[in-house]
Amino acid sequence: MSKNTLGTILLHIVAFLWGFSFIAQKVLVNAGFPPFYTTAFRFSFIFLLFFHFRKQIKITKDTLLYGFALGSMLLVAFATQTIGLKDLDASISAFLTSSSIVAIPILGAIFFRTPITKYNIFAIFCTMIGIFIFNFQKGVSFIWSPSILITLLCSLGFTFHIVFSNHFLEKGESPVTLHFLQSIFVAVLSWIFALGFETFPTTWNLTTILAILYLGIFASLINYGIQLLGQDLTKDPLKAGLIISLEPAWAFIFALLALGETLSIHKMLGILFISCGIILCEWEAIKKTQLKNQKSGG
């Protein structure tokens, strides 16, 4: 098997594992697990990363500040995502969460004065149409669903995280250190909010335990390593970006098979527009990277 083929397979595994994470979260929500306890259990597995990469983790005042900022953004994102899943199908949550990518150029322009291109405008336009269509009930009346609004807040949290984590990495910070510290802060803050405001979950069985183990180990720890290895083997950022953007499609398939979810015509149309927006944004970001590498002789 060639390196390119192996890398392609690994990238498909990344999309597969992240797609299934929405099913695991939905299982915990249906079992009555509160959002902060769910997030706390999930990110407590970060200590496994510390034991394996402890020599590569360098903690300074700056990295502590960056880790706290990124951890706070992830806490908002994952907590609101879990809350939204109470009254929202896993497949819909996946597509709405993935729509965060189209807001990245807007935040980049606001905070770091990066220009917005025509691709960004088309992507934002497609995604807004998709989200608008999602809120039509029975195809005739327009109603803003609270769960959709909460999930869009989750999407915004992920957008802030992507923009600022990229900014910190460009300043030369270690990705291993940032990943460790942000996860530690997510876990600590989640435990504080969970113990202070939520009731400890009582529905413990094999299914909920496996869901927590999956979210903590496979979806949060292992998958990041697989993604980096796959990108390194394929040497093709366009392929990597487009394959990983299949995550909500996998979530949709798993939701149909495992949870018996169904989609109305207007929600399928909304998914189509959001998918177009995601692909446009992925394409634009990757072409920028390729152009930058060509100019630098990379």
C-alpha cells in the first residue's frame, strides 16, 4: 500500500470517527447526562496525552493564557452542542456545527484584518440559505427553533476556537502544549459548573460508558493524531480538507442507521446548501495555502 493510499484511508477514518461522535453524544443526552458532566467526562481523558507527551509539553505564562482562552471557547461550543442535541437530531446538529467554517473569514477580518474573498461571500450566502431553510416547519411557516439557535451558538464557539488557535500556532506555540492545556481548562471548568449547577447522572450502563469512552479516547485524543498522520502521508491539503468535510455526512448516515432519524425535504435542502458552503470554504482555504507554498518555494 502506498503512503498516499494509506493517508487517504486515515483521513476517511478521521471523518468517520468524528461523524460517529454525534451519535455518542446523542446517546448520552437521551440518557439524561447533563451538558457540563458530559464535557467534563470527555475531556478528563486528556491526562493520557500528558503521560505520553509530557516531555514535549512546555508550559509558560503565555501558553497558560492561550490554553485558558481556547478552553473557554471549547467549553461554550461543546456545552451548547450538547444542550442543542436535546431537541435536535444528531444529523442536523452535525451539519449546523460544521457550518462554523464559513464564519471563520468574518472573524479573521474583524480581529486580524484578513480580506474576505468572493469564495467566502458565496460560502456564507449558501450557508445562511441552508440555515434559513432548516427553520421552515412543514415547508410553510418560518419558526426559529431554540435548539437550532443554541447549536448555532455552538458553531460560533468552534469558529472562535479555530481562528484564535490558528493565531496562537502562527506565533510559534506548540500544538501539543495548546491541545493539552485547552483540554485541561475545559475539563476543570466543566467539573466546576457541573458540580455547582447540575445533578450527577444516574443512568450508568454499558451503552453510556462506551459512549463516554468513545468521546474521550477516540473522538478527542486519537483522532487528532490520525488526522496529522494522514495529512503528512498524502501531502495533499485539498484532498485532506474535502475528505474531513465528510464528517457531517457520516453523522447523517449513522443517525439514520443507529437512531432511526429521518429527514424532511426542506431539511435535506438545507443540508445541501450548507454542504456547498462548507466545500467552498474548504476549497478557498486550501488554495490559499497552496499559493502561499508556491510563493515560498515549498
